[in-house]
Amino acid sequence: MPPPTALIADDEEHLRAHLRGKLARLWPELRIVAEAANGVEAAQAIAQYAPAVAFLDIKMPGLSGLEVAQGIETDTRVVFVTAFDQYALDAFEREAVDYLVKPVTDERLARSVERLRKALQESAPLPELARLLSQLTRGPARTEAGGGAAPLRWVRASRGNTTRHVPIQDVLYFQSDDKYVVVHTRDGEHLIRTPLAELMEGLDPHTFWQVHRSTIVNMEYVAGTRRDDTGRLFVRLRDSEAELPVSRAYVHRFRQM
């Protein structure tokens, strides 16, 4: 079998070098195929090299490690690297997702390497990240059991020089587009400046599902799903010609459809 490959993503070069050095000692057959200084570079490198493992710093410019994980399409196992945050660590433990706490110690990294080696050798199923990512992006104030403010009933969005209140039930899907989030409705597109992660906090999680790091879908308009020749999953919408890609982290939510 070819040697396993990995990506290291961290915005601090000395921390990348620190982890690279420890991996060289603890996992000498591992080949580092790419390093990234921000989330955008990490996402591009994962798509290009499809490494077996991605060590992702959670707090990076461009895209966070969580946002990078939301968009992974390859069979890449993710290890999150984070400064101490008890809420995040509890979430990682509950979902059995691997993580490293800065500063990374040899003992903790050795345990992670042992688990990764075993998973790769046994071709173990990839962990389902959707619930973990939802918990971490929503934060401790809002739980799956409810709580927090009532869901949004409308959003204030612009089209050209006109601003209007768009009822939330009229939204087919939200999609981030550079500086804006595009609100797709039955009668056209509107723009808002609210970041997608912040927007998700105000939406009813039973109706609006995140299917990609850049896309939130109103499930009331989902007509079905389709897989292309490569096995990639797409959501098909009523009242729209759009087919929206579903990233690996969220595919399992559609298995009953």
C-alpha cells in the first residue's frame, strides 16, 4: 500500500513546523503533501491532493477549520487542532471525533496517530461530522434541545437599490457568495451581509439544513436527491432548477431520501 498522506493547516508557521516535526518522529511513514496558512488554502489543497488525514487548526483566516471540514468532498479524516475550549472538547468527545489541544504533546499525538493508523488499515467508516459541526458553529448558548431566541420569521435583504423584508418561508436556500449571502427565493435573488454561520443560529434547524459550508437549504422545498457518476450527492429543489451539492459531512442526513 502507498504511504498515508496528510495536510497540516495552521496560520502560524512555527506551529506547522512543530507538528510536522512531531509527526516525523511518531509516524515516519506519513507523507506531508501540503501545508496551508489559512482556510482557503487548506480547502484547495484537500481538494487537490485528497490526503488521508487533514490536521486543521480551528481558528484560521479566510475559513475556519470547521468551515473547511464542512466542504470536504474527499475521503479525508479530520483531526482538529485547537486552543483549549471545554465546550468544543466535550463536543469532540461526544461525537468521537479526533482533536489535539495546543501545545500538542507527544503523548496526545501518539494516541491520535495510533487511532488514525488503525482506522486507515481497517478502512473504517469516516465519522459523521454534521452534528459536531452544528454544535460547534451554533455555540453553547443554543442546544439541540432548543432554547435561545425564537427562529427568524423574515430577513431584511436587498435587490439593486431596493430593500425588502423576505418572509423566511419563501426562502428556497441561502448561499454564501464572497462578501454576501445570496437569498434565493421563488421570485429571484436578494443579498444580505449576515455571515452564514451567524444566520444559521437564527434559523429553525428542523426546517433549514446546512448541506455545505456555503449552503443552507429550506427542506420544505427539497424534492429529492441525485448522485452523479462519481457518487457525489446533490439536492434537487421544487420551484427551482437548482441542484445543490451536499458535502461529505452532511450526506448521511439524506440516506432515507
